[in-house]
Amino acid sequence: MGRRFLIYSLSVFPWPFIPLFWPKVSFVARGRNQMGNNNEKQPNARSRGRRRLAAIILLVFVLAGITVAYYFWHRAQIYISTDDAYVHGHIHVISSRVSATVVAVLVDDNQLIESGQLLAKLDAAPFEVAVRDAEAALELAKNEVAQMRAAVDAAEARLAQMKANLKQADLDLDRAKSLAQEGVAPQDALDRALTNREATAAAVKTAVEELRRARAALGDVPDGATHPLVLKREAELDDARLNLSYTEIFSPARGHITRKTVEVGNRIQPGQPLMMVVPLDDLWIIANYKETQLKRVSPSQPVEIEVDTYPGLKLKGRVESIMAGTGAVFSLFPPENATGNFVKVVQRIPVKIVLEESANPSRVLRVGMSVIPTIDTTVNQATPSSGNRE
């Protein structure tokens, strides 16, 4: 213990300042050696020497304190730091698009999953029935369109027949008129030919109307595949198949399962949160700096990041962007300073910092962790502060 104390004493002793007051110390030492003889003769000289030595030591400590204070003040002006900073990342909320019953949950909390991995299965039976029903409706629609096409063809054939009958009726009427004028045919033959011609003309009008209605029902389409009824049934079938595909829920990204709230047998609704997927390979820092600190801050400046969870760990990053407004402006209840008493409060502006290196695999960063970023404002000072990435 004595040896350690001696080494410690020698290490902390202010050796650089000894030359400043060494003559005074020698004087005091000589005074102590001659204390017995000169104690009564030189009391004032010893007192003045002690006061001078104390003043020199005090001056040295004051200068050292001023130097240290200036160093830290100057460093605080160049290296901007805050402890109001947290790790952020993408958070994918997994929800269902259909209303169904959960039949299988294939993941658990904090499990690492890959992109596209199956997370849960819903009861697909009702949706399979809907697909079969839509398929049957599509076939019925195609048959109905085919019948419409056949009706148009039949109406066209009937109209052609009626036009031929009308032409024959005109010939019969002309012949009957000629025979009646020559006195060969009786008058009733002419009357029958005239009646037949009028009946045939009426039949032609009826056939034309039937063809018009048949064509209106079929629509002005080149074939049955583009008929609106068929297209509607095809869309319903696609929707049924799409809903069937929603009975299997897949992960949109690689990450860890968090806040899983779904269990087998739960009846879930569209949009209901089931779990969250949090990727840990794409993280960034949101640091809320005081507005008075951002005078020299600009995008692309280097940042040193300390993580509270891992003392001693320092990561490198850079300023990516500065938010276009303070955090209070975008809060749920923005402050209203137009009424009542006003107390000025220094506002904080979020600064986005991206990591340029990943942490050690044994020291994983997680969303929400507290960090202390320090921005080096000596770099790229000529670039004006901006909310846009440069």
C-alpha cells in the first residue's frame, strides 16, 4: 500500500509548476532550518513569502480552470451533442385483408423470419366455396351470351325469310292485278293477294323489331368473351380467388416478430393488427436537437454515436436530413401562442442520422434504444442547413 501511495503521489504532483515557485519553496525551507535562530527576527518576511506562494498556486489553478473551461466550451460549439435521440426503423404491421378464423400461427414473438415467409393461415373453406360459385356464375354467363348470339342469328334468319315472303307477296299481288284487269281471275283472288301482301309486310316489321331487341341484349361486341356480363363474372371470379389467396399471410420483409396478438381460433377482421415485423438491418437515428444548436449543422456531416445499452461502443454515421419543422408543430395538439400568457421555450428540431457501419452482431441495435449522437460541425460548414438530403 505504501508503494502504491508513493507512485500515485508522484503521478498527481504538479511537477510542471515547480519552477514557478521553487525559489519561494527554497526560501521557506531555509527559513525553517533557521527557525530557532531567526524566529523572532524575521516574522514579517516569512509571512510575505507564504502569501506570495499561495497567490502563485492560486493563480496557476485559476489559469488551469479557465483553460479547461474554454476547451470544453469551444468543443461544445463545434461538436453538437444531445441525449434526446433514439433508434428508429421500419415497423411493418401485419393485418388481415379478409374476415376469417385463424387456423394456424406459424411464428412466435422475437422470432427471426425471412421475407415472404408464411406467418399464419386462415380458414379457406368459405373462400373456396366462393371461388366455385364464381366459376359457375361465369359459365352461366358464357352460356347466356351464347344464347343471345343464337337469338340474334335466329332473328336475322327470320327477317331474311320474311323479306323473301314479302317479295313473293308483291309478285303474287302484281299477277293478281293483271289477271283481274284481263277478267281471267275473280276479284276475290286479288283481295287475297292484297291481304297476303299486307300480312307479310307486317311480319317483316315484327322480324326487324325482334332482331333489334336481340342485338341490344347481346350488345355491340365482336364476340362473347368481351360481353359485359362475361367480364363482370370474370371480375367476380378474380376477386374470389384474390380473397382466397389472402387466407395465407406472408411476411413483407426480413425481421423479428414483435407484439404478436393473434392465436389459433381467433376471429379476425380486415385491418386488425395481428403482429409486427421489425427489420434490424435498416435502422437510423432521430435526434431532437435544440434550435439553438443547428446553426452549423448541415447534411452529410459526420456523426459519432454512443449507445446507452453498450458503454464504450461508438458507431459512425452522418446527417442525412433536417426536419422541415419543430416537433411541436407536428404534434397531436400544436401549441397555440396567440392566447393567454406566453413563455418562450427553446424548440427541438428532429435530425435524421443514418448509420454508416453496423454494430457488432453481439451488440445489436434495436428500435427505441437511447443514443447520444455528436455531430462534427467543422466538416462541410459551407453547406447551408436544409431539410432536404444533399
